[in-house]
Amino acid sequence: MTSLEDDLERARDLDAGELADAIESIGFECTRCGACCTREGADEHTATIFPDEVRALTDATDQEWRDVARPMPYGLSETGDGSLEGETFEWALQTDDCGDCAFYEETDDGVGACLAHDDRPLICQTYPFSVAIDGTSQPMGEAVDETGVVRAHECDGLGRDITRADAEELARALKERAIRELEEAIAVRDAYEPADPDPGEIVVHDSEGPKRSDGSARETR
């Protein structure tokens, strides 16, 4: 098994042109169906967002941290009143009462729209693609197509024509995401100390250290 540092070097060495070739070969065009932004069955929408991406969205939308991001639910326990508690790693985009992304809306003509499209995080910019490097996230289930290190996950837009310029733009974002995910993972690992949360408390560990669920810093004890 390779180390996260080795995986990071692999990500930095990715050839964006080759990634674009793979994306162009698979093909993709967003159909604005909204499937990637909405609840899937019993599971709320979950998309990883980095701390600086949260701040970019708070600035762009004039909202608070908790309006933009929520603690990643994995590893948290449910209390008697249905709330969550415990320690977790990283942040997910906030969801609405339906479990859909809080920035998703459906227009009058029935197609999906993102209320923060220009400031959406890398995970959203690169959907439905990922790269086959250990330590990067594969949040969209098993790959349905694969070319080189590029994996394509289930999406109605796959197989459609994509311009070279769009493939190159997507490839650059995909490489950046892989690098950022591994840098984040290394920083989280190096900074982690058990937080011993109080009953009913959530502590989120990200690359900047432990935080409360509202994004404020939380000292370990």
C-alpha cells in the first residue's frame, strides 16, 4: 500500500492533457437532471467541501458557515432526540429539509439549477468523474466506465459529445481536486488529536484543526 505522500506525488504528476483525452473519449454533457444534487433514496445528498470552499460560498452568498456546510455525517451517532453527536472528518454541502443540496433548485421548466454555480466546490465541478488514485474520494458509487486513470460514475450525461475546450477545463479541475483531496487528507492526519466531545457535541476535524459544527475553532482537551 502506498502512502498518502506517494499518492499526492502521483496526483501532481497527472497529465491534464491525458485526462482530457479520457474525458473526451468517454463523453459528457450535463443534462441538468438534478440527480447529482438531490437526495438518493434514504440517503441525504453528500458532497465533500473544503474549508476554503466553504468560506468562498459564505462570501458569495452572504450566508453563515452552517448555512453552507454541515459536518460529514459518517461516524456520528444519533442521540435520543434524533440529533447527531461525536467526531467526524471533513464537511459536506448543507442540505435542505428534503435532503437535497441547499443550493439546488428546480426551475419552472423542470430542469435543475445551482444557486451558487460559479462558486461550487471542486466535487461538483468534476461530477461525474474521479481519478483512480488511492486517497482520493470516490463518492458516487462504482465506476460505470473507465479510461486510463479516469473513472466515470453513473450519470445520464455520459456518452454525449464534449468539446475539447470543455474536456480540458474539466480535466484541470479533476487534477486540482485530486491534489487538494490528498493535501487535505495529509493535513487532517497530521493535525488529528482525539477531541473527547461532550454529550450532544459534534467535532469536525479538517485540515485547519478541530471545529465546532458552526465552523468555529474548537480546542482539544
